[in-house]
Amino acid sequence: MNDIPSFFGDPKVIISLLALLIAGVSLIWTFANQWEQNRKWDKLNEGNPEIFEIRLQNWKEFTKEEAMTIQWGYDPLLFEKGEASERYLTINCLVMRDANTNQKIPNTNPVYTMPEAEQELRRVGYSGNANLYRLFKPRFAIENMGKTEVRDLSIFIDAKLPNKEWDRVFTSNANFNLTASQRSTITFTIEYLLANILPEQISYKIHFSYLDYKNRNNDKIIGAKWTSTDNSWSYETINE
């Protein structure tokens, strides 16, 4: 009696199975490659809000002679306008608050020296105890560095002094959109008691929440810090 050849004993069957296997592997590879290409395209083209510049507003400019002869009444923060420019800039003004209520004293204007503050208090007829604060105005410039629109963007910023807790210093009043390469600027004020020693640095956390072109929710946090000794800004790793 002749032996019946097994199913896998037929070379044609083996060749067909190998062809199917190769086709299956090729199909899986094609899908995986397509997924990876799509992922890279998304990453390359999706909206991407970034901080491209941070600085403090310059309040007033002085010649070197003026800056050295003014009776400030405190140690001012003065920085050269440029190399060998012989001109200086102050990056804060002074505001006056009631020592008991901490409310801004009505009708007073920002000043730059303690004698000016005393004159301003006399002008408005204030007779109570007042505290002076340095007022800074940070400016955060934002750009959509992606290639598609960022929609429904909301921003809030936390600030932190050394050995202190994070404090909310800015919250956007309304959400907005940024097209590719479009820019926007955020400004807010920070006050620091003049009687206290100015910290060497202030840290910031900039929070972005937005929708991308696929209507997906995205959250992003950027860390930055300002150094008071040289009025410089840099990115910073966030430690929660």
C-alpha cells in the first residue's frame, strides 16, 4: 500500500506558506512604518506654544552721572543699557501701600526714590504708615513654533521665591488661538517689599493648555528663572 504524502510534505504547500508568512510580515511592517511616519508628521506639524523671550520692563533711563548722584534712599537695581554706553536703566519703580491694610494708597503715582515717595504721600495728604514695594513688570513673549494652529489656548504662570511655595501670579482672562508662527505677549506685575533683601532669583512655571489640529487636549509646562544679580533669564528644570 502506497504511503499518503503528508500535507507539509508537499514543497508547493511549504512555498505557499512561506509566501503568506512573508506577505504577513511585510504588511505588519508597512502598517508599523506608516504609523511611525504619521507619528513623526504629527510631532513635526502639530501646534507648539513656546516661550521665545522673557524680560523685565525698563522703567526709566539715566545717564551714568545722574544714576550715581540721585539720592535713592535704598539700593536700586540699575543695569547698563549696553556695553560702554554710559547709560543705566532701572527695572522697577516704587509703589506705596498702607502698612495696616496693605491696600494701595489712593491717587499715588509710581516713583523711583524714597524722597519722591515722601513727597507723593504729602501731595495726597496721607498721614498713616506706608510700606514701599518694588514693582516689577515681567513680559513673556509666546510663539506658536509648530506648523498648525493652537486653539483654545489658556495660560497661567506660577512664581516661586527661594525657600517659598509656588504662588499664582498670572491667569489668562480668556482663551485664544495662535496660528503657525504667530506671537503674543503676556505682562503682569509683581511687588516685593522694599525693606526685604531682593532674592537672587525668582523661578517661574508657565502652564499651557490647548487643543491641537486633531482636537486633542494638550498640557505643557515650561520652567524659567530670573537672576537679580545680572537681570538675566534662562530655562530651568521644574522640580514639583
